[in-house]
Amino acid sequence: MTDRLYYTDPYNREFDATVARVDQREGRTIVMLDRTSFYPTSGGQPFDTGTLDDSRVVDVFDEDDGSIAHVVDGAFAVGQRVHGVIDWPRRFDHMQQHTGQHVLSAAFDRLFGVRTVSFHLGATMSTIDLARELAPRDLAAAEGEANLIVWENRPVTVRYADAEDASRMPLRKEPKRRGTLRLIDVEGWDLSACGGTHVARTGAIGIIAIGSWERFKGGQRIDFVCGGRALDRIRSLRDATAAAMRLLSVTAEEVPDAIERVQAEAKEQKRAITALQMELAGYRAGELAASAQVTEHGRLVIRPIDADANGLKALASAIIATPGYAVVLVSTSMPALVVVARSPDVTIKANDVLAVLTKRFGGRGGGKPELAQGGGLNASTQEILDAARAAIATETQRA
């Protein structure tokens, strides 16, 4: 059993301890101490990192016997005295997020009677899963109420109670554990059983900001940030907005309308470009069709083309609009793009020819007997063209 120093003093950054056990598991050195300030992954909160003497602590987790395992990158011996140092910025960030979750979850519960099903503290964003969906205006109301509690700088204290005593207390949710419970009390606002680390007063949370929300398992998942993370998010949004204002030559308030305008213009330009490509494809298709090789299998157009997938497809489609043609167009770029097509009166199957090419040269693709396309073929253009010619000959013989 490890004495968990963070239970009584989450602000403690350094401690001395004695090595109680050392294990080797799957190539990792695992050290158990008689006492520790390192928090193990639990209750949706990630583990602490830091150092034991000169070794890094890279993971911390609970053992079945009640001890805490520290995964380290150095060598230790039973009975050795060690000095532990917590990565304080990481610990304080977790304290801000976890206490913020208590305050925000209590707001959802108090204002709308919606309970928190689960909580996860991520590396950049934390989530609360609610039992049912709330409207955006209700989320904003809960967010506002939670921040009032933050700015009132209420005390956050720890107390203990057995299950019988706790059953008579106004806990936000029924605890899953029995025996002695550790209770986190946000004065006059929230009382919850929790083994995590928390700030001493709500003011240290700084701010609670909801980022986004979505439907999740019949309820709603809320993304939120607190304290330092909220400041980082504001800086990121500030920089992104400033860049958009500069590029679009508009004010911050005009950015959404300007983006819509640019998107509409881009769609119109894309339609115009597509129309021009189709017109150009018609001219190029005529030239390619005129130079087609007359074979016993029909008129064969098999050529390298400097074009993207859409260009290849447009050309092939224009050629096969005339009866009697089989077409294989291969891009000059590497890895290669391929389009195989045929006129309705030609018997080869374009998708079968493409399958032969991708099986031999790699890549992926598919389509129908009339037209198939693929990409990622690793071979020279000439190799692909030669293989396509042979595949068409084989297909024609089968037909």
C-alpha cells in the first residue's frame, strides 16, 4: 500500500521516499514506493510525469494491491532512498481541468437536471458526456453560471466520509466505491466523491470555456478547456482570425461573410474550369481518336497524357462517345494514374484491364466495364502501356 501524498496536498511538487519493490515487465522497469506524490491514471485524469532522482517517470498506474507503480527509465534497488519531483505545469493543468469539470458538471445538474455520465481529461481538450442533449442556449447558460463560481473564488476542500454518512450528504452523484470516500467540496456548489487532484480555490481555474458539442450515445459530448488551455485557445483563435483578416482584407466581424463569398466564387470558377476542360477535352479527344491504332480488337487509343485524374477521365469519356474505341490513358506523373474506357459496342471490360494493371504494378482503383480508373501504380509509363496493350489483347481473345 502506497501513501498517496497528493490526496492531502496536491500542490506538493517534491518528496522523498523509499523503494518498496522493483519489477521488470515487458522490458520496462517498474518501481513501487512507500509514499508518492505522483498521480496514477484514474477517474478520467491522466498520470503525472516527472523524475525519481535522475530517472524519468514516464507512466504511473495503480496496482491491484493498492500500491502505485512508477514506470522509470533507470535502475533502482529495494530500500533505496529516492527524491521525486513532479512535472508541475502538467500537474497544475490537470488540477485546473479537473476542478473545472466539477464546477461545469454541477452547473448542468443544477440548472437543467442533466447528470454527467463520464469525464475524460485529454492532452489539449477535455470532454464531459451528458445523459441527454441540451440546446446551445442552455450550454451557454451553464457555461456562464460555472464561470460565476470560478470568479467568486470559492474554497475547494477535501473531506472524508464512510458510505453510510455519504448517503445522507447532497452528493451530485452516487459514488461507485464503498468504504471511506474522499469528497471534493466546492463550497456551496458541488460535493462529489473523487480521487483526483484539484485547485484550492475556484479562482485558480481561471476560466471555463466550452469549445464544441455533438450527439454521443444518446446524450451529448461537450468539449471544454480551462485556465491555461483556454488562454492557449484564445491565442490560437486570435492568430487565425488575424491571418484571415489580413488575407481577406476585412474586419473580424466580416470574416464569415467574406469566406462565404470566396467559397461561392471558387465554386463558380470550378464550374467554369470544368466547362473549359470538357471543351478542351473534346478537341484533344478528336486528335487522339484520329491517331488511334486500328487493330483486330477495334480502334485503340493508348497514350501517355500530362493530366490529372479528372483530365484523363474527361478525355477518355470524349473519345468513347464515338463507337468502336478502346482507350488507356496513363499520366506522366509518378506514381501513375490510369483511366481505361471503351465504347458501348466494344467487348473488353475496362475494370478487368485495370485490375490486371494494379495487380502487377500496385496501386488501387476500380470502376465499371465501360470506364475504370486507378492510381498509385509504381512503374514507368511505357511499362504500364505495354501491359495494358497485352491485357486488352487477352480480354479480346476471351470475348
